[in-house]
Amino acid sequence: MNDSAGLLLTAAQMREIIAHCRSERPNEACGLLAGRGGRVLRVYPARNAERSPQSFLIHPDDQLRAMSEMERDGLEFTAVYHSHPTSDAVPSHRDIQLATYPEALNLIVSLKREPVVCRAYRIVGGHQSEVPLAIEKEAPDVRSK
Ligand SMILES: [Zn+2]
């Protein structure tokens, strides 16, 4: 896989994101992902300023904090993630219209059914296209319990 074209996360990062999404139900959860060349190195869970089951707005304070840390640590703003508590992992009309960060990919976690479904998209200028999402298995020596 060409890392720059898709999103690469570890299983631990994915678990953290899914746990955050579950904890915010029935509302959508959101956050930022930072890394290099599509590889995620840091997860920043954020507050959904809209507290809505159907939309999200990354809380400006959380965004500012994450962005300044990325800048300080020389990381790229890799992606925005958010959950769809009751719908599929496809961008909503609103997600496409309000994709504010064309440089970042969009990771959507659908909690509609078990197991949860995660898909990644590039959304630019009102158009969305799915990009590869790869989850790395952890080596046994870094697995937590
Ligand atoms: Zn959405």
C-alpha cells in the first residue's frame, strides 16, 4: 500500500478510537489523528461541540491544543475521525459539504452493528473517494495484557 494514499493505524489506536466513539453514544464522537505519510502516530479525542447524534464539530479548544502539539512535534494533521452511531460508515451529505480540512483524510466509525465498521475517505471540493484503511497487528511484546 502506498502510505500517502491511505490511512495506517495500529490495532491499539483503532481500539482507542472505537472506545471513544462508544463512550459518546448516542452522540457522534470526533477527534484528530496526527502522523507522517498516512501512518497515524497520535490520537487526539476531542469534544463534539454540537453534542448531536447526527453531526459533529470538533471543539475549537481541543482542535487548537491538538494542532499546536502537532506543530511542536513536527507531525502532520493526518485525519479527522468521527462516529456514526446509527448509520453506515459512509460520509453524510453534511460530512461532504462541511469537510473543512482537505489535507486531512476522514475516518468514519459506524456503530450501527457489531462488529463496528471503519472506513476512510478523502473529501475534497464536495467529492468523496474511499481510500485504503490498514490496521497493523501489534507485536506480542507490545500488547497490553
Ligand atoms: Zn458523518
